[in-house]
Amino acid sequence: MIVKVPQFPWYGDTELELELPDSWEVIIPRMAGEKAPKLNSQQIRDAIRKPIGTPRLSEMARGKTEVCIIFDDLTRPTKLDQIVPHVLAELHEGGIKDENIRFIAALGLHGAMKLMDFQKKLGEEIPQKYLVFNHNPYENCTYLGETSRGIPVSVNSEFMACDLKVSVGSLVPHPTAGFGGGGKMILPGVSSTESIAANHGKLCTISDAGVMVLDTWGRVDDNNQRLDMEEIARMAGLDFSINALVNINRDTIALFCGDLVEAQREGVKMARKVYACEAPGDADIVVANAYAKANEAALVAGLGNKMLKESGGDLVIIGNIPEGQICHYLARSFGKKIGGQLYGHHTKLPSRVKRMFALGPYIDKAGLDWIGPIDQITILNSWAEILDALKKNHGNKAKAVVVPDGTLQYFPHSGLPKGATIPGD
């Protein structure tokens, strides 16, 4: 049989065909909103003009002098070129001139974007017409004090200099903040290295190896990291938050706009349904594909291994994107045994994994650093090679699970072993 999974986000958005033996039992968990219809231009406009918990953006713009729009990078699925023109129309209606609007990429501690990246996100015209900057977490951040949890807060100084602050990003499942969107656009988005490291290091569960444990998918109201992010966003004065839900093709299927908490929470209600899947278990083989966040393929490793049978099996990681894995200054390596403040050198494969494969050539050797121990993961550059290796171990009888996009799918009420997902309801 042939199973198709999405690949190459931002680079053509095609499908990868995976051939599997007809004699195998193949299970494909699919999220409820996989084929949800995308919003048309009028629907996007209407959603922005009907905010939750705030006046319309055009009303908020009246009398303001400088505007900053922060946006997410290529690690998130948001097709901003379809949303931003309506944001600009609202600002223009409120009397804001183009020369008083700038954009900042909310990178957190990810590597910088280039012009072609800005154009993929924002469209070709925006970087030619407006100032578009990268966030620099190492300098030019303004100190605002501490949160109630003792986290020091420093935020991008260009952002802080503006009197109207807007964020545009996606609302998708997240392994530590529960879901994206809202205050997460400020921290880590446009916060300093010190603030990000303190929030992540003190308010996430940290393993004995010194890495963040990715076990709080879907949790928001009882999530100290998320609540701290929202407190920081209030301190920074985020005025208007735009949060997009997407289908399996990254198309925007809903927008929740307005107050950074109220709009995000309304979006979470829908997100719990849209991204929800039933989680198979007791598999001999799990093929975990990363698509919406193909450049953060480590996210699917921590999910896929939980679907293997207790006695163990084979895990295959796919993250097809030409740019490879994102540079992450907090969580990735920058030498054989050195890395960011929350990088931990992996010494063994994830639990239940007997053998681990990564599909090349788009995952390189160094890109395995946050997936597992580099010397214990086999990179093979074609699906045919991986299939041969799987068949040698399992023959004609195997239970295989293929996860279409483990970075987007959400498993809230599953029987997965503790640590993979946590119910959000």
C-alpha cells in the first residue's frame, strides 16, 4: 500500500509517498480537522474586524504614532501573506501611515531569517515596502522588571518603543506551553536570552540530562510557563493578538483575534477539537513525520516512541525541508558535547526504541542532536532503503503506525505512556 504524508513546507508543499507491504497492519491516525476548509479573504477580514476582548484594531490605532507587528518564523505553519494585508488595512483605516509601521520576526532563540524567508512568510512586497527586522535576543532589549514567578523580563527595544503592538502567529499544539499563540509571541518571541532561559529553565520540567521534558501538550490554565509568558506579554504591552488555526495543508481555517489571553483561550477550545487524534499503541514500527514544523523534527521523536509496544520496536523520523533543522541557541549543540543552556547530550535512544532511523538527505548528522544520540541513529537517503531495513527486522508481519504530522496532531485522551501527552480538558 501507499501512504502519502506532507513534506517541504515553504518549499512547494508536496507529498511524500511511503510504500508499505500489503501484509502489514498499517494504522494512520488523522486529526479531526485535517481537511477543514480554509478561510477566504473576506472571512479573514471579518475575523480581524470582530476581536475578542478588545476594540477593533482600527479603533486602537487612532492617535497612535508608531506600530510594530511581530510575526512567527518558518518553524510555524502560519501563511501570513494571506493575513497581513487585512491587518495593514485596519491600521490604515485608523490613520497609521506606512512609514510608521515596522515588522519584527519573533525568533526567540532561533536563527535569523533572510530576505527569502521574510518573503515566504509575508509575501514578496512587504519587505520592499516596510522595514522588516530580525529579533536579536542578545542585545537591544529593554529591562521591564520581574514577573511574579521571579523571571527577569527584557523585551526587544524597537518593539517597546512603539505605542501600538500587534502579533500575528499560529495556534498549534506545543509540548511545553500547551498551545502556541497569545503571550508566547512575546516570550520567547521578542524577549532576551536571559528571560527565555529563565522561563524555560525554571518553569519547565528538566530531565536529568538537562533538557526540557516535552510533556505538557495541551495544558494552558494550569501551566506555569504559559501563565508566565502571558504575564510578560502584559508587561510588554501587547495590544492585539492574532492567532491562526490551520489544517493539514497549513491553510488558515480559523482566526482568533484581540486580547492576548481571551482570544487565545477561545482559540484553544477549537484547537482541542481540530488537532485531536486517537493514538494507536503497541506498534512494531512507528513512522513519525514532521511537516508543519519540519525543521523541529525532535518533536515527533518524543511522541512516536510512546506508540511502540512495550518490548520495543523501530522508530523512523521524517523531517523533509531543504533548510534542515532550525538553529536553536538554547536547546541545540554547538560542538560535540557543548551546546545551549538547555542542551543535553543524548547518550541513549528514547524508551521502547530498539532501532532509530532518520530519512535523509534533509536531516543531516548534526541535525540529529536534539532527536537522539547521533551515533545510534541511522540516516538513510531514500524511503526504499529504510523500508528494506524494516523488512529485514520484521518480515511480512508487522503493525506499523504512520503519523502524518506529529508536530500538528494532538493526542489528548490516549492510552500513551505517561510523558507523551496530557489531557487538556
